[in-house]
Amino acid sequence: MDSSHFCLAAQYGKKVTVTVSILDSRCSIPIGATGGCPSSALLPGGHPALHRQIGIGLAASANLPCMDLLWTPWRYAYVTGAEPVSGCIFCNAPKESDEQSRIVHRGKHCYVILNTYPYTNGHVMVVPYAHLDELRKLPTEAAHEMMALTQKMETVLRFLYRPDGINLGMNIGKAAGAGVAGHIHMHILPRWVADANFVSVIGETRVLPEALDVTWERIRKAFAIG
């Protein structure tokens, strides 16, 4: 449909559905300036191979509301199966089976567990069994094991995911961004040069190609092999 037919239909209150392939962040769709019809529809870009359907009615405006839907039906079981958790999640996790809690390794002083809300696939945490809120309070033996497990996990993640880099670190205290401020834990996650894109930066959405259960199984096996 060209711009004149588009505007004519909108002007007379017809329901028009237009499918637009947005391939560039500078993309705009001119739809003419016929009475009551906006001169242009500026659409947020940066959506490779994404098609958006826009319904235009009598009250068409220059700022067309747009909403993107990312369908993730496989998460339904997770969302509906969530139960309230009491106490410290890092103290509770070792009490469950490895599969239930997604623990990939249990050491003498620390264990390695998948992050349930990963930043990227392969995002794990090294957690001491002791409920401590500051690294300086961690006994020397536990601190040594935490670093040894961190080194081991770097090796495993590089082998499994071939990342361009590795993020590791701690957020100690609520003001520092700790999700569980009362129990210290070391984050380790693989990173790629292009893993920060429009979906994560603009849409505040992470697209993870690998399910947590698959990640757990792969890391667990690779860790055991050494």
C-alpha cells in the first residue's frame, strides 16, 4: 500500500494493518500529509528482521504506540510453579538436591550454583556455606577455595562457551547492588563482544538461547571432567 492509499484509508476511519520490516535504526515510513493523517510515522529501529504490525484508525497521531511481544511459553511452568522462599536462598540451596537447586559442584567450604536469573548463559556463582555478609569475615581456607573454584569455573566457561571475555566479581552490601546482601557470593559469567544489543540496552530484555537445565547439565559434566 502506497502513502496516498494509506492516508486515505486512515482519513475515512478504515482499519489498516501495515507490516513493516525494520532493518535500520534510522528507518522511517512516510505516509503523506493528507488531512488528518500524520506526515510521517517514525518507528524505533535496530530490530533486525523484526516485523511490526501497526493498526491505523481515524485517530491516527504522529506518535504511533508500538509494542513488541517476545513469546516464551516454555517459561510458563517456571512462573506458575514459583513458591515463596523464606530465609536465605544461599543457605537453603545446599539442603536441596543438586538438580533442584542447580548446584554444579559442592566443595568443602563453598559450592558453585547457576544464577536463576542469568545475565548470560553460563552465569554461575561461587557461594560459601557460611552465612557472611562481608568478604573480610570469610575464613582463609574458605576464601582460598572460593578463588580456586572461580579459576576452575573460568576454565570451564571458556571451554564450553568460547567467550570473548569473562566477568567476575562481588556486590557486597545492598548499596553496592547485592541481590542477597546478607550472604556473599562471587559472580562468574561469559561475555561476548556483541552481547549488548538493542534488546538488552533499549528493551531491557535478555534473550538466552539455552535453558537453565541444559546449562546445568553441561557445566556439571565439564566441571567433573576437569
